[in-house]
Amino acid sequence: MAIDGNTSRTTTNARAAALSHAYRFHVPHLHLQSVFGDDWFALKAEAFARFFGTPRFLVAQTVIVGAWIIVNVVGLTAFDVYPFILLNLAFSLQAAYAAPLILLAQTRQADRDAAHAISDAEHREALHRVSEERQAAMAQQTALLVQMLEQNTQLTETVKALTERVETLTRDVHEAVVNARTA
């Protein structure tokens, strides 16, 4: 049991770390709640409102309305005859509930979109800042390399001058030694 608990805790920590990294720009906006909250009713209402626009809902509603009309026109039942007042009442009731639910879903989506847009803008700014820092570091390194090349050139010139001086002194010493032997 303890091993499973530790493994589960480790897995949870790893997931939390990965999520915190992936959504690190969303963290400042976590305190923002949706206008309608994140309780059970708001989540179910939004899911129901999203269902209104699906092909499954539209096909099911069309089949039900078609069956309703056929059953009442053919005369299998007479609970809602031709101007279909009860069907009209059902559509009105559906519209009365659908409109606020759709508005709720749109408002919640707008809140999410705004939070994502702010987060994306912060991410782009962070990338820009990092890019500028890298460019500044590269400029510093380039300046340092140029300075080192200048120093290397100076050292090479100094070594050349010293080598020429040693060569001259060696020639002078050689001439002095040769002249001392001949004299």
C-alpha cells in the first residue's frame, strides 16, 4: 500500500510539474473565475448549451418534430391538431431555456479566450525578452572576441619584434665572436 501511495504521489507530482511548466503563463490567471462559476450547474448548463449546436441534437429534434406532425396529421392521436399549438409551446419553451444557456456558454468561452489571449501575449513577451537577452549576450561575446583578436594581433607583433631583436642580437654576438677570434 505504501509503495502504491508513494508511486501515486510521485506520478501526481510529476504531472503537476509538467502542467505547471506547460501552463506557466496561465498561472497568474487561475484566480479568475468564470462569470457563472465552475460549480456543477454551470458546467452542466454549458455542456447542454453546447449540445444544442450538434448535428445529433438537430437530427433528433427533426425526427421528433416530424413524428409529432405525422402522428397528429394522420389522426393516430388528436392531442395537438393542425396549428400545432402544443408543438409551438414546446419550441417556445425550448427557446426560452436555450437562449440563456447559449449566452452562458458564450460568456464562459469568452472568459477562457480572454485568459488565453493574455497568457499568449505574456508568452510572446517572454520569448521576445529572452531573444533580446540572447542577442545582447551574443553582442558582448562578439565584442570580447574582437578585443581578444586585437590583443592577439598585438602579441603577435610584439613576438615578431622580439624575434627580430633576438635575431639582430644573435647576429651582433656572432660577429663579435668571429671578430674576437680573428683579431
